[in-house]
Amino acid sequence: MRVLRDVLCAAFAAVFFASVASASEIGSRNAARSTWDVHETISLLAAACIKWPAKPDNCQPQPRSILDLVAQDNEKSFGTTTANYYSLASRWSDDPLRMLESGSSTLMLGLTLWNKCDRANKDGPKWDQRGLLCASHFGPLEFLHAQDTLFSDPPTNEVPSAKPQDPASLGLSRERMLQWARFAFRAAVDPSFDAMPYCDAIKDPAFKDIEGSLTPSDSFHCTGKHAFTVARFFSSRCRRFSFHCDDLTKHDPGRYYVRQGGTGAILHLIQDSYSQSHAARLPAGMAPVDADKVFPSLSACQPVATFYDYNAQKTAESETHGNADKPPLIDVSCLQVPRAADDVITASARAIWVLQQAQLPGANLRGLEDELVNDIRGRVLVTR
Ligand SMILES: [Zn+2]
């Protein structure tokens, strides 16, 4: 029976994984359903584009740049090269509890998302009540994936809308993503920020539009001896089918995990914004379709016309969202000069370059933070 149950679980997961993976895919080789290492490959190409000391301006990817390199495994996340570091890091928002590192497969991760999150989302509106994994994929923290739960903060709209955003909502979602990039950057580069109590750190006016979404429930450890720090937010590792997590900050004098988590959160946000089922990138005059349609897997250099709410997609046919998370072609709009937005590889490379600058002795961290956010505002999350 055990074998039969496992087979059935695998079959269910294989069917449902596509619909619950709210992101460009992260890779695994799995007998039931292998997934493409899309984020890992983009990060690898981005790291390779940097020719120190110049900041990349255009990595000039060819249409098949990503398609020809992706694999159905997770090999790109291993190894000790700089490029491998960014490959592994860019998985973080899809796997914020590091379940893959604790031995779970992407199949198990998908099954957990499918199986647990429906229930977890009834546990309360706050992210800590739902768990970071479920809250980021379906809940108040969807902006980690360049999607949004519209329209207020914290979101109160219980009926997900499949309609494209109006200009005000689009602008607010974009602002929330920029504030998240700022939060993640500080976590990645600033030890004094990492050490702050989490509940204090989110009160900075720089995070005013995401503060509500980041605010935990009353039972959260905001004060006292066990106060949750910013570093702790990025430093969990959980075993499969369980929200029982190891606190990785306990043995992490080099702040490895928070640096990796913050770095990955920035890359993941940028990269997910090039999935057409997350953010419709369209030329002027072309109207975005509703959220429950099928999207092409095409990484375009067009402005964002709308961000979508994953909750309006997950009830539709399973490939509605997932098709756009498959390995993308680079759109011809990226070959134009000038272009409306950077391509996904250049956008990632420029973020990595700023993060690397921040590691240099005497770096002006606040100046680099503004540089990163201005890059994302002006060259990545361009709106029309
Ligand atoms: Zn994602």
C-alpha cells in the first residue's frame, strides 16, 4: 500500500505541480516530473556577462540563449564558482524554506504547495500564519514573484480578479516590488540591517507599501529574547511536509544564508517579471489578456502592462500559468535598439554587478541601494 500511495501521490503531484509552481521553473531531475532550471540558467548567463569592472549594459542574448542551455536537473546550483552561487541563490523565492536543500525534490515541494497551501491559507491572513512558502506563492507576499494580490496592503480582496490592472493598481504593485528589492538588498549587504528585529525593520518608511503585507500575526516573536531578526527571515531550512524549520542563523557567522537569500530574492523578482503569466510585457497599444488565459513562454523587452494575481490563475486549467514558466525564447523586441526594457539576462547581470560592488571595502551601500532600485524602476519594471 505504501508503494501504491507513493505512486498515487507522485501522479497527483505530476498533474498539479505545473499549476502550483507560481514562477519560472527551478530545476530538478525527477522520475515523475522533471522541471527546467530556468532561473538557474538565467543567473548563470548573467554572471558570465559581467566583465569586471564595467557594468553590463547589454548582454546581447540571442533568441535561443536560454532555451539551448536549460536542463531538467539541478546541477547548475552545485559547485563553488561565482556563477553557481547566483544560480542557487535565485531559487530562494520559490523555495524560501530551503526544502530542496533538506532533501526534498521539486516534486515534494510542488505537492506541499498543492496539499498544504490551500489549508494554510485558511489559517489566517498573515504570512507567518500561512508559512513563508504558501504566503509568497498565494498570499500577501506574491510580490516576491512579480505578481500581486491587489489592491490594498495588507490585501483584503478575497475574490481574485482575472482582469488586467488599472494604472493606479499597476503603479502600486510596481512600487511594492521596488520596496521589496530594497528590503532584500539591505538584507544581502548590510550586517546592521540583518541584526535588526524584523518587526522594527519593516517599519522603515522605505517599505511603507509592503509593511502591511510583511507584518506578522500577534503571536510572532517581535520582542524579547527570541525576537526574530531580518537574518532569521531569510535563514530557514525545513524538512519535507513540515513547517518545522532549522534556524540557520545559529551557526552562520559569515551571514551566508541571509546574503544568499537577499541576493536570490532580487534576482528572482527580476526574472519572474519576464514570465508573461506574471507580468504582461507588451508594446504600446496592445491590451493584456485576462489572467486565466494561456501565455506564451516568451521573454520580451517591452514595458509591463499589468501584473497578474496568481490566485486568479490557479483555479484555471493547469497549464494556464505554467506554460509561460517553461524555458523562454528571447523576444525580438530585445534585439531592437533602443529597447523599452532590458532583457532578463542583462537585468540580472546589472543587479549582480551592484551586489558585487556592495561587497567592496568602503562601499557606499545606500548609494548602491538607490542605484539598484533605479535600475529596476527605469530598465526592468518599466510601465507604460
Ligand atoms: Zn517565482
